[in-house]
Amino acid sequence: MKILFVGELNPDLVLQGYHSFPQLGREVIVDDCLLTMGSATAICAVGAARLGNEVSFCGKAGRDVYGDFCVALLEREHIDTHFVLRDETVKTGLTVSITGPTDRALVTYPGAIVALKESDVPDSFFEGFRHLHTASYFLQDAMRPGLRSLLERASRRGLTASLDPGFDPSEKWGSDLLRTLECVDVFFPNEVELTGLTGETDPEAALRKLENGRTLTVAKLGRAGAMALDRGRPVHVPAFPIEPVDTTGAGDSFNAGFLHCWLRGGKLTQALRFGAACGALSTRGFGGTTAQPSLQEAEEFLA
């Protein structure tokens, strides 16, 4: 399956195992650190490639050491990087992820994340692809105003599309996202994002509020599993019991697994379970990509 990923590209500096959370004016110690692939769109792309999909990435990075690191990592995962734009006028972004076994806090320098725009993605980039995925809607400042147009162009070329919104640092949760969803086939908010967008704390009520006649909204609920509506009926799968090492990127790995199954015609319950398995397995190691499963690993885990 050929999938085009369009979005942010930056590394994560993962600080693992804090003994107390940092406060201004104080220093804390962590147990380990790792520089690895960050950015929701790129982590999902690596997850999809690990599952055997044919993946290309379109994004923007600086001509710097972090940009070199990201492109090299994508290429090691057999991801096509011909659509990655290297721009010497911007710095590649960086996210510092301060993580524990069950939660994390993120500090991001956006850099090139905010520089990619709709006009950087011509129609010719869509040729031969089945699906387009993007993420971090609220961080991609230059892309955000034109994202609906980008998705409309992709749809005219026969691609389906998915979007993971990511957290809105301003916590305004603008209505422009709801208009963009009219051009999205699969939407992947987590429980915090779902509440922010709808004002509903009950996942089923929030899902019903987002129904627009086209978009399948898949709510990622952490330890409570995942939920979606199937012709108005709630479908829920529980999370798999696993002892996590690091939850960074688990939602993006879920997205990769869900799309892998859904794009091949899998039933909703099957896609939810496959996504949940990929998300769970990804927490076995530090960072978003180090423990993402192969197709064989995911299938054996489910069996």
C-alpha cells in the first residue's frame, strides 16, 4: 500500500525516568536519554513502513545536523525522502520529551515545523498513492490555512486522507479544524483533544458531536482503549495489558496500525484492535520508533 505522509519532521530528545518533575530554578535527574525520530507525522510514517507499506515523506527540514539525522533515519527505514525539502533559512525543530512509564510532557522548538505550506506539495506528489496522512494540525502554522485545499486536491486524485490533530498549545481548538474535517476520511484525536474540540468529557457524546457524514473519528483513550462509531453504534476495544517503558509516539503507532488494516478493507473492530496492538508494542522501548512492531510481530501479538 502506497502512503504519502505530509507534515512535520524533527527529532525527539527523550529524557526517560524522571524522579521528580522539573520546576523553575531546580535541577532534576533522569535515568536515561535518547535522540530519536520525533514528530507525529514522521513517527506514524516509520510505523507504517515497519508494517510493510510503501511510504514516502513530504516535509521541510533545515540544512543542519538535526535535519540530516531525520532524513537518514527515514532512509534507514526504507522511506522515500525525495519530497523532503531542505531549507537553509530555517532550523530543524526539536522536541524534548520528559517521560515516565505512564505519561510524558513535551517541550517543542517548532523551527521548520511551522514553515511547510500547501504550495510546497504540488498535485504531482500525489501520483500513485492510495492515502495521505498528516498530523500536528495546531503546530503547522504555514500549512494550517491551506490544509483543507491540500486534502481536496488529494481527494480529486483519488486519495483518502487521515489527520491526527495533536494538542493545541493555545487551547483555543479553533473551528477551522471542524471545517477541515469535512475533507478527512479518518480523524485520530486522543481523549484530551476530543474534549478540547467538543467540550464533551464522555467519548461517545464527543464522537456523536463530530459526526459530519464523511469522517470516521477514532478516539484514542489511553488505558481505556479506543472507540469509534459504526453507523451510529459505538464500537470499543480495550487497551492491551502491557508494562510500558515509554509512551512517546504510542498514538502515532496506533494510527499506523489502524491505517494498515483499514486501507486493506479490514472491519472497524479489526482495525481498532490492530491499531491498539501496534500502539501497545511501541511502548516497549524509548522514543516513538525504536520499538514499533513489524507486521509479523503485530500479528503474533494479536494471535
